[in-house]
Amino acid sequence: MEINDELQDAMNDQLNFELYSGYIYLSMAAYFEDKNLSGMAHWMKIQAGEEYQHAMRFWDHIADRGGRVILKEIKAPDKEWESPLEAFKTAYKHEKLVTDRIFKIGKLAEKLEDKSAIPMLNWFYNEQIEEEEQTKRIALLLKEIGDQKSALFMLDTKLGQREK
Ligand code: FEO
């Protein structure tokens, strides 16, 4: 089933936004490395890899349905945050924005009664639950940790163990 033009445009935009998300997380990784928080930097690099995979899901869906992938400019991300807490709060806020965007694409797919796009987007709804939950949970922990350096380094070690 060939992809509808409007849906193709929306998916190309989202492909770009997923790459942009990865760029934000890479920038956060650089920020954490600069602060000597190598575990958080590692966590963010893995997250950036996930965003690349999300982008490729949109890529494959467009291409497999006879559409045309179009790559656009990726906006430069911020490079500084006030604190690790602010960085993870920003990541959580960003993930909520991603969820809203995916819901909008889902509404379009439903309007078009696109039976191929709907299950593909369902995968993203579940993924977004996880992405929001993880960033929110880490932000909450950082809030509780406050100025306690030893607790911060313990959390950093834990986040450095992320495998996927
Ligand atoms: Fe691909 Fe973190 O949303």
C-alpha cells in the first residue's frame, strides 16, 4: 500500500526530529563528560543510538511503501545545562514533546485509515511510555540527591551500566 503524501511528509519530519533528539542527547553526553560524569554520558550516548534506530524505523516505513525519504537540516542542540537535574528534566520534557508529535501522526494515520502505519505507530506509543518513564525517574532521583556528591556519583556509576 503506497504511502499517502501528507503522511510521508509527517514521517519525514519525525525522522528528522528523532535525529535531532539523538543530537540533543549527544550534546548532553558531551556536557556530562565535561562534568566528569562518565556514567551519565554513557547513558546519553546509548539513548542517542536509540534515537537513530527510531529515525530508521520511519525511514524503513516510508521506503518500504514506495515513498521518498528526505533528509533535512538538523538544528544545533543546546550545549549547556544548569545541572544534571536540569539536563534530565529537559530530556523528560523533550520526550513528552516526541509523544505528542507521534500522537499527531497517529491521528493522521487513523484519518487516512492507514492500516499499515497504525501498528507501526503503536510500537512508538509503547516506546514513548518507556522513554518518558526513564527520564522522569532519573530526574526525580537527581532532585532527591540535591547537593550530595557521593549519591550523585553512585547514580552516575549505575547509569554507566546501561546496556541498551
Ligand atoms: Fe525517539 Fe526518545 O523518542
